[in-house]
Amino acid sequence: MTKVEMTVNGKAVAADAEGRTLLSHFLREELKLTGTHVGCDTSQCGACVVHVNGEAVKSCTMFAQEAAGADVRTIEGMAESDGSLSVIQQAFQDHHGLQCGFCTPGMVMSTAALLSENAKPTETEVREYLEGNICRCTGYHNIVKAIMAASGQDVSDIAAE
């Protein structure tokens, strides 16, 4: 076991971890931040997306020790400082961009990464960016709508597929 120290959602944290401990498991089991979901353990689904030093990362593909010293942001760190939903989270709620909610944390974290890179993505760019995130419930239409709304764009002309 090695002590792993990092900053998570603006707070310095430290916990022991074996060398093989994935960041997703470290966040969930050691830090009790269970909003980061583990859907596949093979980097296929995107439910475990977090930000490490500002980059979107599938946390099931990274060892906790690799994140030592890093700034990590999870879905728990997405809310506004007063506890209200972020613009992205509110857009997901307003546009019904979730059903069961299992993929939602990864979708929200991926959306935040997309919008930090491209503040006004096209519908096609949103759909392409989300290729690494799987949702088994929604069919993506309302997720795309929510992302477009979060970017401040008109969503009235987004056609259902």
C-alpha cells in the first residue's frame, strides 16, 4: 500500500492504495465519492469520466497512483458553490437528458470537457464527441439537446433521429 495524495473537487485528500487500484475504485471506495460510476471496467462506456488536471479521463483506465499530485474533479464537484446545479446539470434536467441516470455523471463530465474545448459545438460535433459514452436508455436525442442548451444555443430545431 502506498499513500496517494491529490486534490479532489478543490480539497486535498490522501488515502492508501495498492498499485493496481484504479482511480475509479479509489474515488468510490477510499474517498466515498460514488457519483463516478463503473459500468464496464474496459473503458468502453464512459460512465467513469472525471477530469484530471483539466482533461477528461476514463478513470477505469488510470491507476490512482498515476493521479498522485493531480487536480481531480468528479461529478460531485460540478455543482455551483451554493450547491445549486451547474448550467450543464440544469440543462440535463430541463431537457430530460437522463433516464436511469447511470451514464449521467460521465455524460456531464464529458460535456464539461467538450464545452471547455468548444463553447458552441454543432449537433454533429456533440454526437461525435460523445462516441465514447454509452447510454442504453435515452437514444441520445435529449442528451444532445441538453448539451446544445448548456452551450447557450437554440435547441428548437434539433430533429429527433
